[in-house]
Amino acid sequence: MKKTDFVENTGVEVLAEDGCKKRPPKDNPWKNSRLIIGTIILGILIIIAFVGQLFWDKTLVNVGSSPLNLPPVGNEYRDQIGNWAHPLGTDNSGRDILALVLVGLPHSLGIGFVSATIGLTIGIIFGFSAGYLGGRVDDVIRLLSDTTMNIPALLILIIIQSLIPNAGFFAMALLLAVFAWQSPTRVLRAQVLSMKHADYVKLAQLSGSPDQEIMFKEMMPNLMPFLISQLTAGTSYSVLILVGVEVLGLGSQKIPSLGITLNNAINASAILRGMWWWWGIPTIILIVVFMCLLLITVGLDEVSNPRLRDH
Amino acid sequence: MDQSLLEVNDLTKIFGEASQKQKKQVVALQHFNAVISGTTPKIITIAGESGSGKSTLANLILGFIKPSFGTIMYKGQDVSSFDKGEMLTYRREVQAVFQDPYSIYNPYYCVEHIFDIAMHNFKLTDDKQKKRDLIEDALNLVGLKGENVLRNYPHQLSGGQLQRVMIARAYMLKPNLIIADEPVSMIDVSLRAMILEIMMKLKDEYGISFIYITHDFSTAYQISDEIYLLYHGMTVEKGNTVKVINNPHHLYTKDLIASIPTIDEKWEGHIEVTEDLESDRGQLKPTPTFMEVEPKHWAVLS
């Protein structure tokens, strides 16, 4: 990547003002474009979802609450013209797409976030213990994470979901967390291993600090941007698996979500019938969400790893 | 009989042993013996080139690594047999000042943090005013004021200030021994004298002994009472600092001292380590026998 506009612009401005060379203001790693754009777009989506729920009738997610097969505003589909009563159209069972999106997005993101949080918490405890304490503890944790990491999450979840068809919000988040702790554990272990020999850790040992204080009070604050990037990466991973399971028709059918909507669209051959809004709108929203999470993750990586920065 | 503060017997550290069989073994320190008196505080220099085992010795005494064999006795008790409570006391009474004042502070916290954790863990006092007085008192000793440094982040202070704060921290804990691992090698010359003076003052007025680890003979000559010269982990010459430096006997010591550049003449010499000496590197050898070349001056004669 080339220099960002931010730095170039300031450089030019300073030059024009003083007529002599001046160092550009100290770059703030938190102000990188990827992080900002990702956060803003994701923030807007989440705000729209929550504010929208206040103003839009949530009961429209129920079957038969709206006219069937209505296209979005301004479009025509089989003699029906889209109207503002259902701006994003409806599906073939009379569910309002806008209501589905407003209710489904926070639901899917929420499950992903909760499971990533649980996974990261386990990852922090295991990763720090393995890296800092070493020895047997390290062996056991490494064995556990390495073996379970290679189990394909989707496969196991399909089996579990077919046994428990209507898992609720937290049950689902917990199930996903089973597959979300290995990656943070491994990555954090590596970080702690390299940080363990830092001089300030030595000093804390000399000051009589117990192990858990060295781990969580001395080392962890310095890993903060790194941890947040693990959290967003984990959220993205969990949402991906969640949507995957739902698209296969195995999610809870009680709560509307983006994956279930896609599953319904596939079952009703929406693509063949030309009902593009039914599958297209949830897909676009998912793509945007994944891109935002990726941008935030990459942006935070830049904060914690100066070598990735542009200049 | 005068009880020794610290007694090191036949201390040896071999890296890459036991489980890692294929790995080449490196003997970092071998057959190191030293006694620090409990009644008369002293500054003892450990000198030698890089890789001679100086820092290994510091890490062994501070308990960061375990010796392969040999013992470290503190006040007549083996350090490796300490329980948690005894270890905490040992930690408080044997403190350290490190080489790099920039990396020793956790960048996340203000400078005050290093005083806080020490106070908290060693339970010096719970009273807030008393705490502040203790810190202020320690900082005044090294010529600093609390208001100028405590609320700053480490990167906002100079290396000299940071190193003085480190010494203040060590002093605040009222230790018996401070391991100073090249405390002045990263500080510019004008501040060097100040740090060395503080060390002398702590020794003379507060009875704190020092193990001063350095490769710099001039500062060792200036402040220390005894010197131990390490070469590939082996003690090759030891004794009164003035006598050893003025009258070196071991081949390596002679080379080393001859290589110190002086300010008034152009340095013409060159250092050449003989093949013979180089091949010894990293191998465990029998306990060396010291010859007393003059009173208070011993050397291994090769």
C-alpha cells in the first residue's frame, strides 16, 4: 500500500504554511483508514438494526403477516408493484424482508460476538498459562488445542444441531465457542512466550508479583489491540459457521436470522423464480458485515504490529 | 564468626541439558565461588567479555534460572530450599538494577507503577502518606523529585532519570545486596559518574553491598573493592581490584587490561585470543586451582 491520504495531506499543508520542512505530526496507529471505515460501517449497520427495531413492526417477521411475493419499492414482480409498506419486499410466506433483516442481523452478530468472547476468554486463560508457566501445563493445553483445532466445526455442529434442533441464543453461542478458543489460545501462547523474557516481567518478578498478576496486569494491557483484533476475527469466524449451519437448514427456526432467511429462499427456489431481493439482500448484508469485521481485524493488527503499517 | 550474606559455592550453569540431548551443551558459568561478608558492605565487580557468564551469574543469584549444580547460600541458608515466604524476603533483600533503563519499565504504566507493585507485594506500608514519603525519600537520594517523574510515562524520561528511578526503587526496599548488571553501560558519560556515586553512597552510608557486573575496567577500578574476572564462564583471576588491575597475571586478564584505550596515547595494540584459549569455550573443566600471587590476589596460572 502507498502512503495514506491523511499523511500526504498534512505533509503538504505543513509545508505550504511554514515554507520549510517540518516533521508531520506523530502518527496515531489507531487512526488507520481500515479500522475507521470498518468500525463506522459496522456501527451504522448495528445502529440501524437497533433503531429500526423501535420504529418498524417486529411482528412482520411472522408468516402471513404481509402480502406474499411483494418486490422492493419501485420494482414489479408478477403484476405486483413494490410499495413503501414493505420497502424491501416480502417472501413467499408473507414475511417482511426489512423486519427479517432488522431482527436477524443483531441476532446473528450477537451470537457470533458472545461465542467469540467466550472463546477469547478461554483463549486468554489457556494461552497465558501455556506460554507463561510452560512445562506440563503447556503440553496439555497444546495437545488439547491442536487436536480439537483439526476437527471441522461445521461437521460437528451439523450433527449436534440435528440432535438439538431449536438451540436458543446462548446455547448456540456456547456451541460455537467450543470451536472458537483454539486459535486465540495458540496465538496468545506465542505472544506470551516472546513477552515472557521482557525486562519489565523480570522486574515484576523481582518485585515479588505472583504469576497471575504478571500475566494479567503486566503483560495483558500491552496486548490489548491484539486481543480486540482476535475478538473481531473470532466474531467473524463464528458468524460464518452460524450462517453456514443455518443455510443448511439446521438453525433454530423460532428466531428469524439471516441464515434462516437464506435457507428459506433456497428451499423456495427464489433464485429460479427471480425473487432476487429475498436472497440478495441478506447476502449483501452478510458480505458487508464480513468485510467490516475483516477491516477492523486488519486495522487492529496494524495497531499491534507496527511492521504492517504503511510507512 | 562473621556470617556471610551471600555465599556462592561451585556454581555451574549448563544450558541445553537433560531433555534436549541432541542440542550442544553450553557451559555458561562454571565453578564460581564467592563470599560476600554480612558485616562489611562491599562492591564486588564481575568482569569479562560478552558471553563470559556475567549475566548468567546475575540471573542465577536472582533466581531467574536454576543452577546445574553448586549452591547459593543466603545468610547460611540454601536459596533453592526457600519456601514462598522466605523467597519473598529474599526477593526484597536482594534487588537488582539492570542494563537497559528503557525496557525495564512497562510502557503501559506510569513510572510510579514500579514503586506501587513493590510496596504492595512486600507489604511495606498501607498508609498513603507514608507511601508517598517512602517514595519521595528514595527519589531524593538519587537527586530526583517525585512530582517530576512519578506521573510520567517511561518514554517521557531520559535514560539517566529512568536508571536513577530504578536505583531509588531498589533503595526503597532497603535491600542487603543489589545486583547491578551493567547499570551504566547505556548511559552517557556525564551521568555515569552520578550513578556510580550513588552506588558508593549506598554502600558507605546504608551498608548495601553490590555485585557490579561490567566490562568496563575504569569504573570497576573506581568503585569496587574486589574483582572477579570471568573467561568463558571460568574465574581466571580474582582479588583486590587495585591489585588485579595493576598487576594482572592470567594471560587473558593481561590482554584485556592492555586493550583498554587511554586518553593520552594512540592505541597501537590489538587483541588476539590464542587458539589454545578459544578451543576451551563452553566445556566443563575441573575446578581451577588458584595461586596466590600476592596477598589478596589469586590467579589461575596457565
